[in-house]
Amino acid sequence: MADLATRIEVQQGRALSPDQIFEITRVREKALSRLLMAYISAGLAFMLLPGTFLGVWNLISIADRHAADSVPSAWIQAHGHAQIFGWIGSFILGIGFYSIPKLRRVGQPFALWTAWVCWALWTTAVALRWASNVYLWHWRVLLPATASAEVIAYAVFLHAVSGHKGKNAGKEKLDVWVWVVLIASLGFLADLLVNLALSIATAVQGSSPAFPPGLDQHFLVLSTWGFLVPFVWGFSAKWLPVFLGLRPVRRGRLLAAVGLNTTGVACAVAGWTLTASVLLLAGSIMAILGLRLFEPPHQAPKIKGVHSSFPVFVRLAYVWLLIAGSLGLWAATLSEAPGAWGASRHALTVGFLATMVFSIGQRILPAFSGMRLLFSPRLMFAALALLTLGCTLRVSCEALAYLGLAGWAWSLLPLSAVIELSAVAAFALNLGMTFVREPRVVAENRVAGTCMPA
């Protein structure tokens, strides 16, 4: 520590003492944890209220009328925007800011205000976008305005991220997970720019804030497969070998998976649906082979602080990814398949993406938020079990009901929605209670202090 102090100089030219370095580090970690919790809390709010609750309401209305078009498209798109950008997007931005190494460097200015500006822009934009879609409130103005604000917020994030060099700077090869996350980040930017273009066109020419159905289908592929799926693959390559005790990632296969997936997304946007479906499924299979998820583990999984079922649900999420790709391929062979497409999309967004967020999020976020312990591993299991049950009912019944193959399936759709809402509430409660608890270090110090003799 003393050697480190002699190497770190402040602007006045004097060296910092070890105690000063410790105090600066402590304050910065506390500020970063507070920032991360703000992003995660905003994401949980979007997930629970504008996202899942509106989705449940939509599905109950559809099931009651036995008609997919009985709910305004603007409402369905508001639900999707809140889930993708409000929930997952907020999580990605928060974890991204928290992970920037330069914010922890003692000898550099601590410009965390840019992260708060990004949070304010992003949160306000997503909330106003949801309100304009649901209540038709000044939507011709708010649609392009909120889309522009989201692009600006993401530009602020990219500027902050690009301003530092990681430990791999100067090396010929970056870790494979970094490449995958970089590609996913470009997909995120492309998605936001397409959202801006569609928002402007809809505001000028549309009769409602809903994007045209055909364009919205292409936009959803870009939103899900184009940036969310690669993000999960990238962070899986970073964390799962440690958490699940997996063997080292096969770099070539994972990059091949990203290539297949990116080509599949491009084909989907171009309207080559069958080709796109084949490529997306092939990319999913290649990603699983690259991550070596179902090979014998190299060592025991690290499940301290979480439920022991954690490795099972992570692998189950990737089974849902294969189900989503297979259902998409089936839907591409049908002339009209709203139920099949919906089932595929739900298997991807809830079965794969939400299960991964519920699993990995409850594994890493407590530690990132000031070295806290997860409030309840049992509640973690309950959330994941309910999510799996609800998604199984929804995916299996949606295609049967929408295609007219089984009338009884309509009655189970609302039940699946309520079960998933319960899962989301349990996840939000577990993280919320985790955030309000004292950090582990503070609690241990307090106990140690009370045990010391007077």
C-alpha cells in the first residue's frame, strides 16, 4: 500500500497517504453502489408496473375476448418498451457504469455526474414513452422526443465507457466476452437509432403511436436477438465459468455464434424470415457449445449466498433459448402464425432473458451494491420457480389458443400471466429488501464493535 501511495500523485503534486487512498476508495465505492442501486431500482419499477402489470392486463383482455387484436397495439408496444428499455436497458447501463475502471482510479477526477445525467434522461424518456403510448398524451411530440433522449443518454454512456483502457489495452487479443459485449453494444445503438427513425415516421404519418405491425416485427427481432441475446452471451462468457465451474469458453465457437446470430438478425430485418430463423437457431446451438454449459464442470459451482438451484436455472434458461429458436423456425414455415410467433418471443424474453436476469442478477447485484448479502435465497428460488411455471403455461398455451387448436388453452393464459407477475414481484422484493439492508462489512464491524471489551 505504501508503494502504491508513492506512485499516486494528486493535482497539487503531493503524494497520498495509505489512509487517504483508503478513504477515497471507500467514498467512491459507496457512491458507485448508490448509483447502481438507482439504475436497478428504476429498472425494477419499469419491470413491475409499466412492464409486467400492463402485460398481464393485456393478456387477460385478449384471453377474455379470444382475440389477439382486442387490445390496442400501442398498449402492447408500451409493455414491450418498458420491459426491454426500461427494465433490461436500465440494468445494462447501471452495471456498465459501475464496471468502468477509471471511476475507481484515485488519481483521476471523479466525474460521476455524467452517469446521473444518463440515468435522469433514460428514466424520464422511457416513462414518458410509456405514458404517450398508453394515454395518447401528446404522442406526436413525445414519440420522437423520448426516442431522441434515449439516444442521447446512450451516447453519454458510450462516451464514458470509451474513455478508459482496460487491463487488456495494448494486447493483440481482447477476452472473447469483451468482443461479444462490444457487438451487443453496437446492436443496442442500432436498435435505438431504428427506434428513433420509426418514432419520427410514426409521429409524422401514423394515426396512433403504435409502429406498423410489419416494421414492429422487424424491430422486435433487432431488440431481442440483435442486442439483448448477445449481451447475455457476453456476460455468460465472463461470469458462468466462475459461477458454474465451467471449462474455459471456446472462443471460436462463441464468436461463430455471434456471427450466425448477427447474420440472422440482418436477414430478419430484410424480410427473409425462414433463413433468419435457421440462422438464429444455429447461432443459439453454437453459443451453448462455445460456453460449454452442458459439459461436465471443471469444478464445483459457487453458490454461497444464493439458492443451490442457481446452476440448474441458468442451464434451463439456455434450454428456453433453444425452444425460442425452434418455435421461431416452426412459425416461419406457417402462413399465419401469431400464436407461434408470440410463443417464440415469450420463450426468448421470459424463458431465456428473464430467467438469466433473475439468476445472475441475484448472484452479482447484492455484492455490487456495497457488498450486501441477498435477502432471501428461498425467495430467489420461489421467483425462478414461479417464472418457469408461468412461462411454461404461457408458451405451451399461446400457440394452441391463438391457432385454434385447443379452446381450453385460453383459460390458462391469464393464470400464466398472474403466476409470472408473482415471480416478478418476488424478484423485485428480494432485491429491494437486499438494498435496504446494511452492507455486510458495516454489519460485521458493528457486531465486532459490540463484542469488544470496554
